[in-house]
Amino acid sequence: MPTVIDSSGWIEYFTDGPNCDFFEPAILNFSDLIVPSITITEVFRWVMRESSVADALSIAASMKQGKVVPLDDRLAILAAELSHRHQLRLADGIIYATARYSKSELLSQDSDLEPLPGVRYVRHPKRSR
């Protein structure tokens, strides 16, 4: 089944965090990996802040091994509708819409996405809730 990983999942994987094993199989399954372009933006920004541009470029190249889905007008409207309906932040709405549009499962450790259909959630041990 195609899989989308939210930005926190990518960061968890690249930092070898406690939930790394939850995300790793999907991340390494390039043929079924769907990558919303917004996740590249969020992860690149985070890595630049925490490390370096060189590391961010390397990680972005790794992410691009999956099928990158750009934000087009249809996806933008779906994201707005889903964000409104489920009260999601903009990036989460785009990621969730990409998963729904591509008929993919969304893997996340973001509690805002936990109750939504098509989301497989794992709680991060260092966060409350």
C-alpha cells in the first residue's frame, strides 16, 4: 500500500529517534513511498536550523527517492477542505490531503492526525498525549 510519512516522522527517522523503527520500513520502501512536497520544505527547514544546509540537501535527496507530489490546485482545494473540516494546521492539511488523494496510508506521531481515517499513529514517548 502506498504510504505518506508526515514531517515529524521523517525527522524521527533521520535523527534515529525512539519511533524510528515505526517509520523506517515505509521510508525504505521507495516504490510505495509518496512524499508531499510540503514535507520536503518542513524537513529541509528543520535540518538547516538544527544542522547545516549540506545536511538538509542530503536529506532532501533521500526524500526525493519516493514519488514527490507537488501542491497543485486540486490538492490545494482538498487540503483547504480537509483542514477546515478537521481543524488541521495548513501543512498537516496538505500532508493529509496528499495521503487521501493518493489513496495512501499516513504514518504520523502528530496527535492532531491520530483520529483521522487512513492514519496510522504512534505516540512519541517524549511528548504528552
